[in-house]
Amino acid sequence: MAANNAPQVPENPFILVDGSSYLFRAFYAPPHLTNSAGEPTGAIYGVVNMLRSLIKKYNPSHMAVVFDAKGKTFRNDMYEDYKANRPPMPDDLRSQIAPLHAIVKALGLPLLCIDNVEADDVIGTLARAAGDQGRFTLISTGDKDMAQLVNEHVMLINTMTDTLLNEQGVIDKYGVQPNQIIDYLALMGDSSDNIPGLPKVGEKTALAMLQGMQSIDAMYDDPEAIAKLGFRGAKTMPAKLVEHEQILKLSRELATIKLDVDLEGIEPEALAIQEADRKELIRLYKECEFRRWLDDVLQSGPVTQQGQEVSKAASKAASEEPAQISHDHYEVVTTEKQLQKWVTRLQGAEAFAFDTETTSLNYMEAELVGISFALVAGEAAYVPVAHDYPGAPEQLDRDIVLAAMKPLLENDKLGKIGQNLKYDSHILRRYDIRLAGIKNDTMLASYVYNSVGSRHDMDSLSLQHLGHRPVAFEDIAGKGAKQLTFNQIGLEQAAPYAAEDADVTLRLHDKLWSAVNQVPSLMKVLTELELPLVSILVDMEQRGVRIDAQLLAKQSNEIALELAKLEEQAYTIAGEEFNLGSPKQLQKILFEKLQLPVRKKTPKGAPSTAEEVLQELALDYPLPDVIMRHRGLSKLKSTYTDKLPKMVNPRTQRIHTSYHQAVTATGRLSSSDPNLQNIPIRTAAGRRVRQAFTAPEGYRIMAIDYSQIELRIMAHLSQDKNLLEAFSKGRDIHKATASEVFAVALEEVTSEQRRRAKAVNFGLIYGMSAFGLARQLDIPRHEAQQYMDKYFERFPGVQRYMEDTREQAKRDGYVETLFGRRLHLPEIRAQNGARRKAAERAAINAPMQGTAADIIKYAMIKVADYMHREVPSEQAWMVMQVHDELVFEVHQDHVEALQKALVAVMEDAVTLDVPLLAEAGVGDNWDEAH
């Protein structure tokens, strides 16, 4: 439809929402959300999002959301098989109906479920009543049946596609007028509703019949006229109409939306949007973990209360409601007398929460602007030391404040509570203060409690656990290029913001500490692993690692030449030049010009050029192989060889990564700026990047990593006798597996058999199917299945462990590491088979990967403790942690002694039923040492 003929919705339409239609559509559309309890919320999110969108766009005063009632309807009495083909409602959808209805009601929206009729009939009745009153109705639906309701007073909107249908729109879309839609549906039937229709009449035939004869009644008035219409099968149609008259008229009756439902006095004018129940919405949004909407309610009231006459009183009441967290008892400390009073109070406390405000998020560049602390909920103080905007009030000297705080912050008997204390520790190190006595980090407590339950930043945690939206940094600093740094923000805004951070952190500590404490194993993970690791990571990050910038520049030039060669190869194979980085151009070359098989499609139906697709195609075709090599080198160049030299700190001449404890689901550390975890080790180019990580003069790089740690953990967890024996006797585990699977003597195992056994070993850890193993080894699926069957026959403990783990995950919703870390699996009970299978694979892998993560953390803590006690600081430092590997800079005179000592510490970090094996290497660079 041309833009100038686009339908226009009159102001303040009466809106009727086909809730049942949207509920099903939202259920099957992404995102497939769950809350941290594993309860599905995706359909709720989809419908509520659609309602919010409608309200914001059209600002109605009257509206109803209509759902099908439980049980049969009058159409089932007319035709027993009506909707008989529909499968039962999935449990994952059924469980979302009650909370969705509760949210709709809490929003103040009238909700209707009328027995013995469908939502369509209720909507039709209300639309006609509104039309009789001259009122315009907008029906929100994705159901084509509703097109029969369209007239001068009624329009449809499909909110999912944001398209409007007026009378001309119905003609343009379906080829018939709105008053012909019933006959159109009756003629061709509807498989989803099991409306039979006229046998062998589809969309085109129904259209031809109606365009020629206008209606079913006209066809029966003059059946022979149909034979002259000229469409295929027209000559036999008169006889067919006579033969199937009864079923066709029944189909028409079933397709007709009822316009006279007894609504027990409910009229359009009675369906005014009411005041939203703010407290109930907060509760429901918290339960579903819709944090953005929760933020909206806390900040400015529900969407149904914005800009509507009906809600002005409610909006006023909401705005006057006292904040859950008041700023009334926050103090700005600007005199030494005030400071001393707070220092005395802090000294006498068992623990206190604190937070630093700085000039930057980069811990190596940030300078302290102020510090806040809180002792009891609702009371907090902010000490500004470096606000330097024009007209800034006088503040205490930073040195005086830090001198007063240093004894408190370094006292390991006085508990410190913070949110992301690793950052605050870095800031304090800049002023020669080593934070000690960490009691709790609310970010880490949240992460340990449920790593996938939410984001772990303070604002998200406050919304989730306190129902409070803290003042956001953007609220006081602005956004984008003109955003102020904290030192430029006026104290009247900066002080409440900073003090609130400490106050909220203290309140979160109370909530989260209590929650974690209910599970002793989680408290152990928090207090024995995550919290002690904070200062160790600070040490590593502060130390940084040395790189050879000139070597990386040389590698960048060489990679550029290689990329140019690969581009020429690609052009030659394709027969033309194209942009290798353009998915559209690549699609055209691969699937249109070269006619390669389409392995997968994008959500929009185009052939996918995703990495896994190209990997599969690369096995058989040259161009995808060239593209994959080009992508790998291009990423290596942009991420590492080009970027690393730019990240060298001018003060230290080293690069300083940031390790993240609260990102991965399994407990593994991740890193960023730069990401040290993803430097490829299996490619020559990736190993060359590692050559640029070098030791300073007089030192060597030492790398120590655990050998086959996840397989050893599998042996311990599964208690499989053969696997335990193989590790205990120090056998090559892949040869031992090959010996069992291929039934040959250990010494007769070939390299190919060992390779296949290795794929089986690691494939099982990651829950790989026979199909996946077949693809990896490039063998028939039945052969891969034979390998797996033989493996389980020889290692029955492994199969038993995997089955038990799946069952435990389904029962509890989580699995655990050896040390009690819980790894929640929200989709383990999902109705969708693919998502459930993915969760089952994760259930098998997570305990092993998570246990490996815990072990390397224990190793880091014990290594750091050993080095603190036994190794003078100038002899060695721990500089990197990458997966199961620790990297050190060691003075050349102490390499031999420290290698032996550190290997022993790592091997003794924890006790398993099989020996832990740590292997060390030494070199002038990381590649040589690995």
C-alpha cells in the first residue's frame, strides 16, 4: 500500500487485543526467556511487550485484553471435531498464563475470558457495540479470521509486524472484501481450526469463486454460473457444491465470528484503563525478572499511567510515594572533624560498605575523586576529594583523607563490603593502600548464588533484590561524547549518587549473604575461592605482561600479505572480485553462482554464511576453506597484532588485562582489553602471537598447565574403574581409550585410532552426539555410534554418571561442581526439544568445566600464598591465567627450583581419586614456554 494511502488510526481508539492469538505467537517466537528459577517467561514477555507498545503508540483511554476461556465452546457443540487436530497446550506455555493474566490486571487493563465462546466472538461483539455508538475500534491480532470484522469503524493491527488493515487493506491482502472473508474461509477451510471447507478448494480457487460469484449464497442461487468462470475445475464445481452443501454451510457457520455474545452488561465504555497496581507490578516484574520494565515502574510509573487523563491521579500518587531508599540521612564530609567522626565509627564496626568514585573505568588510569561508606542501611557518607569543576566547594585534601582511611582499609580484622571490589582495590593501590579484610563482594555473592540468574552489576541487583532503582550514572553525568567525568559533576548531584552506592551495596550484602549462607557449599565457594582471588587478580593485573610491539607489527605486515593472497585465491575460485566480509555478497557467490548446498538459513530465510556452516562446507569445497582461513587471520590481525601494541600502558610499558570473575556460567575466568583467553594455540599464526609475550631482561617465561584435567575430573566424578585405573597407572589416556574401544593391545594402537579415541573422549565431555562425532571425524554416523556404544560398554561408569547427571539436572534445575558451585540450567525442562537437549549437554559438561575452573582458582590461591611466603618478590611473579594454565615471569637464576616447587603446589592444590598432573615449560616467550 502506498504511503499516502496508509491507514490512519483516529485519536484515542477503543483497543481490543486478541490475547490468545498473541500468547501462542509469542511462545513460539524468540527470545525463549526463563527466570533464574528456570520458569519460562518468553510468552509473558512477548504479550506484555506488545501491550506496552500499543499503549505507548495510541494512548487509549479504553481497552480490553481478551483471552479464550478454558473448556469447549458452542462451536464444539456444532461440530465435534472443531480444533480437534490441535495438540495439547505445552506445559511451558500453560504455566505462563496465570502470571500473564496477573500482569495484565496489575497494569490496570480490563481482562475478559467469557465461557462457551472464543476471544474472537467477544472481540466481535464489543467491536460491533462500539461501532453502533460511532466509536472507532482498533483490534490487535495476527488472526486472518478477524478481517471479517473490518469496516469503516474497525481496523486491524498486527503488532508483531506493525501493519494496519482497513477495508482496502483487506482487499489488497486477501483479494476479497471484508464481508466476503467468512465465505472465503468456509470455502477453503482452515486446517488449524479443523474447519473442513469444500474438498480440494484452496486459496486460489476460493478467490476465483468469490470474485466471480460474490458469495456462497449466490453460488447456490445459480450453481451453473460457476461452471462458466473459467478457473481450473470450474466445470465440476456445481456438482461439488450440491454434494457438499451441508459441510460447506457448517464451515461457514464455524468461520463466522459471533457478534451477539452475552457479556452480562459489559459495554465498551465500561472498559476504561484503570490505575495500575504499582506494588503488584513490581512484585510480578521481579518474579519474572523483567528488569527494564521494573526500572520503568520504579522510575516513572507503569506505562499505562503515562500521559493519560484517566491516570493523572494515579501518576501523582506514584510520584509522591516515598522512595524505598531515602537520601535523607546521607552526609557530605568536607571537614576534618566530620571525617574523624566517621573514622571513629568505622573503627568500631565489625564491617562497613564502601565505594570509590573516580575519573575513569580504566583501573590503570583512574584517579580518586571521592570515597563513600555506609554502616547501617539508610545512613551513608560521601567524602569528596577532587571535584574540580568551576565553583566547586572546598574539599578535604586527598592525602589527608587517605591517610585517615589507610589503617582501616588495610586492617584485615575489619570487614569490607563492596560491589566489584577488584576495581576499588586497584584505585587504592594507586595511593599505596592494599585493601585487606574483604568480607563480601555483592557482585561475586550474586554470581555464586546463581551465575545465570541475572546480571551482576549493582543497578540490576538493586532492582532484583531491593526493588529499588538507584540513581544511574547517566542521570547525573549525561550520555555520549558530552558525558562528564565524576570530578566534573556538582556535589549536590554527586554526593547522593555516591552515598547511595555504599548504602545499596550494604543492603545487597545483607540480602545476598543471607541467601548464599543457606547453602553451605556456596558459602564455601564464595569465601574460600572467589573472595580470596580478588587480591590475587589485582596483583596480576597491576603487574601486567610485557609484549614485543615490533614483532607484532612485523606479524601484522605478514598477515596483511597473506590476507591479500587469500583474497586473490577467493577471486580466482569465484571468478570475480567481491567483499569477503559481506554476508550478502558471500551468499550470492556461494549459493547462487557456485550453487553450493545450503546447510542452514538465517531467521529471514537467506542462506547462512555463519562460521559453523562454512566449516562444514570447507570439508568439501575450496572457497569456504579460503574464506575461513581469511576470517581467522583477519580476526587475529584486528584483535591482536594490530591492537596489542596500542594497549601498552605508557607508564609501565606493559599491557594490563582485566580478569572477570562474574561473567561465565561455569566459574571460569574471562578477560578483556585484551582478551587473553582467545589467542589461538592450534594455528601457527596464533602461536606466533604468543611469541610476542616476552620476559624482561634477566627473566624467563614459565608456563604451567594441568594435563587433561577435565578427563581426570570425569574419572573422579564417574568413578569408572577402567578410567581410574588408566590415570592411576599413568597411561596415555587416549591410547588407553583406543585400546578399549578398538580391542587392540595398548602397544598396537595406531595414531589414527588414538586420534579417534581422543575425539570420543573430549566429545563425551561436551555431550557430543553420534552425529557430532561423525562430522568431526568425517565418518558415517553409524560408525560413530559404534565407537560411542563400545566406549560406554568399556567405561560403564561414565555412561551411568552421564545418565544420573541428566536426571539430577532435570530434578533440581542445576548441577554442581566437585566443590559445590551450582550451575543452573534454566532450559533443562524446556518444552522445545533443541533447547532442552542443549541444556542436557551443558549439564554433562558443566560439572567438569566448572570443577576445572574451581581447581585452577584453588591453584592460584595456593601458588600466591606459597610465593608470598617463600619467594622474594624480585624472583618471580604470576602474570597470566589462561584456561588451565598459569604463566609466570621467573628470574633466570631461580627457574629450576621454582619450576619444581610451583608444579608441586599446583598438583597438590586439590585431591582427586586420580593424580593431578601439571606440566611446566620455560622459554624467552610464552610460545616457547607452553
